[in-house]
Amino acid sequence: MQDSAVLGRIERRLRDLDVPLAITLWNGQRLTPKDPPRVSVTVRSPKALASLVRPTMGKLARYYVEEDLDVEGEARQVIRVSEALSGSATAAQGKTGRFRKWIGHSRVFDSKAVRYHYDVNDDFFGLWLDSKRVYSCAYYRRGEDTLETAQEQKLDHICRKLMLKPGERFLDIGCGWGALIMWAAQRYKVRATGVTLSKNQYEYTRARIRDLGLDDWCEVKLLDYRDIAEDQPYDKIASVGMFEHVGRKNLPVYFGKIFRLLRPGGLVMNHGITLNSVTQHELGSDIGAFIDEYVFPGGELSHISHVVEAMSAQGLESCDVESLRPHYARTLWQWVERLEANRDVALATVGQKAYRIWRIYMAGSAHAFERGWMSVFQVLAGKPLADGKLVLPATRDYIYAG
């Protein structure tokens, strides 16, 4: 099809959808809406132009990352225009799933996948994360809370839910840059251990523990969760933003390992992203395919009901389930704003492609949380005592007191 014919089809589609998008071709041809455009796209090739006729959100993201499309506009508007063009108001609906999802989660595969995602460049993450480098959903108690405040509130929210007490053995599976173990050691006087598969995170956390004088309270290990020693059980366990890497077929292995690591009467808090459709395997409109290829190799999400079921099947009794979906949308938009504010430094640090991947991935994720395609839940569970009891306060007041 000739470029002019393709452009004509796109023009009619934009008019029918009333999408505020301006398009400029590689040869200077330009398509402008009747109202001032909120987003402007420069098309670099006929292939990329054809993709705009009936696109998917994932394919648009791919063309943007590969620089077949240049996009100007505020990130929120870019994602909204992408959804409108893709006709994906139900982007999260329907069963999907690709063969490569079932390649398995061996120790070698998981280690490579984690390093691909987290070992981009520590200085890059420092551009848009808070000062403690907490790479998970923050917890906003008030409208005026900054990202820094909200992340500290999230760390404390977890510690309070787990009822951490001085001297307890505390394990953080997938500890990131160590913020939770250091927070718990400093404020709750626990013996904290963190494990990660990211060499960068491991080295950073070791240095921070040393700098803060927490060597007697904290340790970090470069270790697969399946290889954590079970000879000394832990009183409390947390896993934040980790089980998304495990794989649905491995959830029994994952939660079974946690059960064996936990002493009778102990508590575990699993904080992770979930899908909001019971039947789906990944986000639709090719979003899941894009994330698997460019962001989270091997990452898989489940509905919260499947998570609770998998925990229960391994003997962990769920005591409290809390959705933080609005909190993650706000967190992600703040990350995007901070990344864009540091665009020049980010480009110098990681290059154009990585910058585009993270910008579009985080903006798209923020939109998905807002639209209800994804959620994030904290599930507090316990390992009952021999008599079936699990000692917890009668109400949730203990989480918020003080």
C-alpha cells in the first residue's frame, strides 16, 4: 500500500476516534488534528507508518523503543493516545499466553533475568528512585506526601504488619538495594538477612550496611531463594516485588520454601503485582509480550485469588489482604516525572534505548494500575502452631497505632 493511502486511513481513524495526535513522516508530510495536538509522533519508516493503522499498545511501545517512532508529549497523554489508537479499553481481558512463558524458571534463567532487569546501572536507578532506592509501591498516607516520605511509610507499614520485635530473625526475599532490612534493623532491632540475585544490588547493599554501621544487625546474600538454608528458621519473612519473577508453575515451590523457612507461629508478608482478571495470563494488546521481551524476561502475574490459594496449599494461612493499587499508580507517575526531569543525565548514563524502555514501561504500568488492569496486594499470612493457633491482635489497630 502506498504511503499516501496509509496516511489517509490513519487520518480517517484519528478523525473517527477524535485523537489529539499530530503525525510527521520521514519525508516531511504532516497530519494535524483540528484541535491542538497533545502528542506529536515522528514516523521514521513506512513500516512504522503501517503500524499506526491498527496498532496494539505493545507494538507501539516496541517501535518507540527501537526509534522507528519519536514521540513528544506528556507521558500520561502519550499512553492515553496509545490506548485510544489501539482500541484497547479492555486491554487486560481475555486469555493470552505465549509458549516461551513455559520455558521454566531454572536457577540460571532466573539469575540472568534478574540481572537483565536490575543490573542496568545503579546510577540510573538513583536518578528516579528515592534516596533509599526502594523499587516497589510506596504508601501515601496524605495527599502532600513526597515519594521519600511515602517509601519510608511503606517500609514501616510492612514492619508493623509483621509485628517485628527486637532480636527476631527477619528474612527479606528479593531485598533489592536493602532498604527494608536496614530499616527493620535500625528501628526494630531485628537480625535481618536479605537475599538477591542482582550483583549490583548485593554490592550496593553490602556497602550501605557497612557505612551505616549495621554489620552486627544486617547481612545480604547473593543467593537464589531456593538455596536459602533451612536449618535456622526465621520469625518473620517479607517478600516485596519478588514473586512476579517466580513463575506461576513455581508458586508451590516458592511458598513451600517460605513455609519451611518460617518457624511455627511466624508471619510472612508477600507484596506483589497481580492481574485483575481471573482468566488472563498476561496484559493484552501485546503489552505482556513487550514487557517479557524488553523489561521482565520470564515475569508472570497471577490473580490475587490464585496467590492466596497457592499460599494456602502450602500451609500458610492468610490473615490480612490489602490492595495498594492507587498507591502504585501514584508511585510510578512520580518515577516517570523524576526520570524525565533527569533525561539528559539518564541518556548519558544508559543510552537512548534503555531510557525509552523504562520511560514507556513505567508510564504504561502507571496507566494499567489506574485503569484497573493490574493491582498490587500485600498478603499477610502465618504458619500456625501445632494446635492450629496463630497469635495475632483481634483488630488491625496495631498496624496504625503510634
